[in-house]
Amino acid sequence: MQKQLFNYKKKLTKKKLDSKSKVADNNKVNELTGSEWKFSTKSVISKAYPVNLQHKLRSEHGGQKPPDLCLDLIKIFTKKNNLVLDPLMGVGGTLIGASLCNRKAVGIELNNKWINIYKKVCKLEKIKAEQTYHGNAKEVLEKNIKNNSIDFILTDVPYWNVDQLKKTRSKKATISKLSKFNKSNSLSKEDWLLDMKEIFQKCFKKLKNKKYMGVFIGDIYRDKHYHILSADLANSISTIEGFNLKANLIWFDQSKSLHVYGYPYSFVPSMIHQNVLIFKKEIDED
Ligand SMILES: C[S@@+](CC[C@H](N)C(=O)[O-])C[C@H]1O[C@@H](n2cnc3c(N)ncnc32)[C@H](O)[C@@H]1O
């Protein structure tokens, strides 16, 4: 009896250990082991990402994301050889991240300068350059990307009204580095949200059913108001039927330095985080 109990306990422990250290045979989402899966569901990403992969060259953009952060996100939502799309690719944080973990990728970018920097980085780092398209995502998605062909979308939106960034200390209007990629500075927030929704509607068609999309979006403080742009954008994308919001991951960007905003008169936040909105395509298939 005691031996039976011992064997039963041993079996249970083995099962527990296996599920922690093995990729489950029926894992439909990724290739993470049980313990990696558990770690990946944390709602705050606090890992410090290296300043690598031609960071100086890529930082000409101003809105570039660490490829290693993209890699970590891509691994949560894909398997090897899956196809990842970034319709607003910039200098290719997503594309580089995908290559580094043996996923295929495709990127779209309005400004050829950023595509050229991406290609140069690939050459210098001896990384295979992925397929890129120069043009407006709305048109390229329609023309060049097949419906239901994408396993994961990871992208990063151009900001609304970012050019009007004001320094509360000096009261001087300054042109942000980000303005280089924002051609829509005369748009209202509502128009910007509609513009973004149009792109995501097209993305939705390209994504396979039951697959995910991650969208980087920072909140902003402008004209004495805090704008939860992530919530605005999440609500806008959620109006696309079948695109369901599943999470808001907070990326604590350890590379951001603190500034003295508002001192000594009022509290103005120093933004050291960005949101990564996670959506899933869920439609009934007959
Ligand atoms: C926030 S940046 C992306 C940065 C990127 N994650 C990286 O690591 O470099 C957004 C990019 O979208 C591009 N963009 C804006 N509107 C676009 C559109 N309609 N079609 C294609 N690209 C667009 C901008 O030129 C900009 O480079």
C-alpha cells in the first residue's frame, strides 16, 4: 500500500516537472515550456534590453523598439517558421526580432529611409533581410499580403499630435524626434484613431483566425492633460468585430532617463513605460 502511494506521488511529481520543463504536445500558441509560459504571462515586462544590433544607426528613427523585446513577444505568440507582419515597420525592430528566432517576417513602411537603415543593419549584423514593401500600409496590405496568411502581427503606431510637444519647463515648443515619422500632425485625435482603425481593419483580414496581434502604444501628457492613448486605441480597434482585446502588457523601459517636468509647481509624469495591447482574432468558422 505504502509502495503504491509512493509510486503515485512519484508519478505526480514527474508530471508536474514535465509540464514545467517541456513544450506541451497540444500547445497551439507557441513553443514555450510550462515555466516559460508562466513567466510570459506577466503583465509587466521589466527586463532590461541590451543596446545592441546597430542601436546608434537604428536610433536615427527615434521610435525604434529593441529587437530583443520584439523577439520575446514573438516567441510568446508564434512557433518556428511562422509568418510575422509589421505594417508600420520603421527601422525593423519586429523584423529583426523575428529573424533572430527563426520566424519569417514581412514589413511595410511609408518612408524608404527607414527601410534602407533596416537593410543596412541586417547587412552589418549578417542577418537575412526579410521581405519589405515601401508604401502606405493601407494599400500594400490590400495589394501584396494574402488574406488569412499571417501568424502574428507586432507593430508600433505613429503618434497623434506629437509635434506639438511642449516642454513645461521652458514653455518652448520643441520638435520631437518622433515628428520625423509622423506625417499626420494636423490630424485631430479622432481622425488619428480612424486612420489607425483603417489600417487594423486591413490587418485583421490578413491574420489567421485564433491568432494574435501586439500593438505598442505610449500614453502622452499634452497641454496639461494626460491622454490614455492606449485606451483610446484599444477601444477603437475593439470596434472591429472579432478583434478581441486580451491584455495590456506594460513595458517598463529601463533605458528612459527621468526629466524634471513641472517642478516646482505641478505634478507631470515622466513616462518610462509603454503599453503593448494584445488582440486575438476570433471569428466563427463554418
Ligand atoms: C513607431 S514607428 C515604428 C518603429 C518600429 N517599431 C521600429 O522598431 O523601428 C511607426 C512607423 O510607421 C510609419 N508609418 C506611418 N504611417 C504609415 C502608413 N500609413 N503606412 C506605412 N507606414 C507608416 C512611420 O513612417 C514610422 O516609421
